[in-house]
Amino acid sequence: MRVVLAEDLFLLRDGLVRLLEAYGFEIAAAVESGPELSRALAEAEPDVAVVDVRLPPTHTDEGLQCALRARRARPGLPVLVLSQHVEQLYARELLADGTGGVGYLLKDRVFDAEQFVDAVRRVAAGGTAMDPQVIQQLLSRRADDRPLGRLTPRELEVLELMAQGRSNAAIAAQLVVTERAIAKHTSNIFAKLGLEVSDDDNRRVLAVLAYLDRDR
């Protein structure tokens, strides 16, 4: 599996390269700036991109903007954002386009190698890997929206877990209820938000986030 990695801090970038290589990934490019990332994504055609949000030369949202441009040029390009910050505007755009695997992890909440490697593999396979704090921030800006306000507290809790990429079985285990109960909550959520029910967990997550992002 070929990876393009973008991280401006040398020690962290070198550590990520060594970690991914140890788990069998091929590093197609490891870069430190936005322009380098754009070139690498265009030329290397990786299976997945792991990018920081803030890269030179702007040190604002260069990495995320590069990833979005690359996905417009190559729809479905899997992108895992690894950052210290939640950049809400572009994160919402990344999550809401509905194509390909996406993830957003916070650096200080990645606690072991297996967790990170599993997230990279999941995103490369077309799935999602979302830190709960990222989801909370993205959803909080829509907390007062009328459609979201129709949901019960339990449905909101289920929705947040869905947005993390959890299956119905995983949500049921965490909330200590039956899988049948979660299926009913899921149906209610989609009905109240005006979304079609889908058996594809990843698509339903992106559909919910896309809905929350509309009319921005």
C-alpha cells in the first residue's frame, strides 16, 4: 500500500515513515510543505494520503486544501488528516463530498501504533476513522439546526457514534443495548433528517455529515 505523507516537523515525519514502513506500507513520498504535497499527490498516485493541516508556506490550512484539490482531481482519493487542530470549514468539505475513505485524527489522542495503523488501513479501504472530539466539534456547530433538533438525546448519541464509523453492533456494545434497538434508532435518525437508510455504514456517515454541512 503506497502512502504520501505530509508533515513539516522532521522528527515526527521521520517517525511516521519508520512506523508505517515497519507495518508494511510503502512510502511513495514524505514531504514537508503544501507545494511538495500537491506534486506528490499528482505524481505518486498513492493509495492513501496522510496529511497535517498546517504546512508551509502559509502554516494555516495548506495541507487540507492540498488534499481537497487532489480529491477534486482524483475523486475518491483516501485522505487521513493527522493534526493538532480541527479546521472546521475544510474538514466539513472533506467529509461531505461523499467519495472515498476519509479520516481525521488528533495527534495528541493517538495513543499507540496499532490504533494509527488501523486508521490508515481503514481509510485506504474506503472507510472512516474519526476522532470523537473532531466529530463533536463538527456536530456542535449544527446543534441548534431544526432537523438535528428533532432527534432525541439517545439518537444524538447514536449519530455521533455512527459518524465515528461504528457499526450497529459496535454502537450497541458501547451503549449496552441490543443491536435491534440501534437499528431502530438509526432508522429514526435517517427519517427525521430526511435521508435514505443505507446498509453501507461509511456512506451513511458521509451522508449525515453532508446533510449537516449543507446551507453553510
